[in-house]
Amino acid sequence: MLAATAWSPVINNPYFPLLVGSTYVYTGTDDGDPEIDRVIVTDATKQVLGVTTTVILDRVYINGVLSEKTEDYYAQDSAGNVWYFGENSRELDANGNVTSREGSWLAGENNAKAGIIMPAHPGIGDKYTQENSPDVAQDQAEVIALNGRAQTPFGTFSNCLLTNETSPLEPAGNTEMKLYAAGIGEVKEVSSGDEVEILKLRSYTPGPSAFADTIDNPNMPVLPGATWIYTGIKDGEPLKQRVVVQDYTQVVDGVICTVVLDRVFVNGELEERTHDFFAQDLAGNVWYFGEHSRDIQNGQVVSTEGSWEAGVNGATAGIVMLAQPGVGDHYAQEHATGVAEDEAVVLSANGGKADTAFGRFSNCLVTQEFTKLEPDLLENKYYARGIGLVKSQSVAGEQEIVKLVDYFPGPLG
């Protein structure tokens, strides 16, 4: 076993991030019965073979009844491989009584050894042992593809890692296909053979401790003091937009968020002033926690329509920028029912081009945003790595185009 210094305090493998406080909810069927699988990365740890492992609580509900409860033990080495140190598995009857502990094992006991659950740099054809407990748990995995696609209630993910899991303890033909999205983790699994099971990710919520202090996603860096100035046309009128990252933060739904002031001027008059709240998780995804929006006429606030805040009136944070976006990825940016429900799909991961007064950018990330609240509107956005948004253009509905004219990673006069 590796020395104590060889282990990372955080499990942030892109395909298998286990950030403390995060919750994954999967829904599907197990042999035709409705299933819900709720996975929580707890703040508890367990010492196994001298290694501090993170404890994951996994609860499975069949037909609405808790049928299985498991604690899994994981740790990541300094090279980025995630190791599986065992599980405490309990099957339950309808009354909540434990009927079996089959499949439980712990590295260091009864000749069991830790296995690799996720390599640091998986490649097609890679094979590895995930569980190494003789006659108890001997799962093995093979990487089948790096461009798998998964459509789930949480979003659509391209360029997924696709693995196929088998075990010599299971009958021939029993397999489990899993798809992992970079920056998210497992998003879909399909079992076949004696047991037919399909699960898809319905929701993913990082906990407050799963967020970094800095937003440095290359496609959307949001660093204090940074300023972007855009000019363009809105419905035939000249528009100027000034976006400034503030030097203070605001706690939203328990998470420390960076505050961004966005002001829109039409015909030289301030028309909209918005404070947006962003935070980046340790996997690199940038989350949108809400906005305080004010429409202004003649210097007076006439509307706050579109304002929302995660944790208020059932609203939850959405992903505004993926850590590793791929063509076809589809995700919700806002989760405020009836108020703000923007979604985005990736049109190009690195092939967009944008000519602006500030510069010419190739290899841009291009997304298209839309909302069911205004189904006739479509907006394409272009992001340059290291800069952020450089161009935004309406392609359906209202007529608006804005382009970057100035940017500085500190205050502009």
C-alpha cells in the first residue's frame, strides 16, 4: 500500500469527483420496479490500512421502500487514481430489518485488497480490478469508449467515459455499463443479465464545502476586479454593457458566492442593473446561484422580474459553465420555476470564431441558450479561453448582438 504522503486530501478525479457534502440522485427501474438511488458524500472518514478514506452513503429505494443501505470507502492517490477500500452493505426488508450483509468487505481483512475504481488517465482498452476480496467482491472494469453519450433528467452529456463491469462471481452474461461525465461523475448505468437495471442522474448538488475560493474555469474566469465592456445593438438601439466582478462575496444557500455587477445601457441610459452570484466547485464547474435584477426607467426601478436566489421558494443552483464542455452537452443554468429557467447546449467545444473590437478569437466555446418561459428566443454565446464571454448574439426572437470592446483582469477607468 502507498505511503501516507501518497494520498490526496480531496477526491477530485474528473470522472469520479467525490466532494464532501455533494448529493447525487438517480432514478430508474430494477427488474421493472421503480428505483431511486441517493448517494451522499459525507464528511465522515474511516481509517483503512492506515489510509484516511472518504465515507459515501448510498441508499437504494425500490417501490419507495428503502431496500439497501451501503457505506463505501474511497481515497485518491496523489497521481489521481481513486481507490476502493471496501463497503459495509446491508439489505433490508420492508420493516427496515437487516436481512443480509452479502457483498461487504474491507481491505486488509480476509485477504482483501483495495482496488482502483477510477484511473487517473483512463484509456480505451484499459482493464483494472475495482474490488479485490476473494469470493466476496471481485468486480473488474474495462474502458470501452471516451466519447459515450448519456441523456439524463439532469442533462445530456457527450464525451463520457464508458466502462463495462463484470465479475467472476456473477453468471456469464451479467454486465454493468456505466457512463461518467467529466466534472460530474457517474451519470448513467445499465445492468443486463440476471438483473435488468437502468439508472440515470436526476439531480446533482454539491455541498458548501465542495466549492473553491476562486472561479478560474478557463471559459469563464470570474476574478475580483475583472472588467468586461461590450457594445452592440438591441432592437436597433445602441447598447453598452459593463460587467465588473466585485471585491465582496455573498452567501447564497450556504455557499460563498462571487458577486458580479452587470449594467446595461441603451441609448446611453441605464436600463438594467443586475447582481449575479457565482461559485465554482472543486471539479471546475461554475454554478449560478441567482441574481438580483432591476429594470430601470428614468433612473427608477420599475421591475425586479427575473430575480431569484437558490434556496428561496424552491429554487436551486444551476451550472452556468461546465468544467469540460463537449458538443451536445445540455444543462440547466437556472432552477427557479416560472421565474428563471435558462438552459444551454454546447454547439462547439473549440471551433467558434468571434471578431470583436478587442480582438479576434478562434477556437471559441459556443453555446446556445434558451428557456421554456420564452420559447421563441435563442441566443448564441462565444467564450474565449482565459477571457470569458466575447460575443453574444440573438438568433431567434429579439434582435440583439454584443461584442467585447475592452477587458482587463483589474478595474478599468
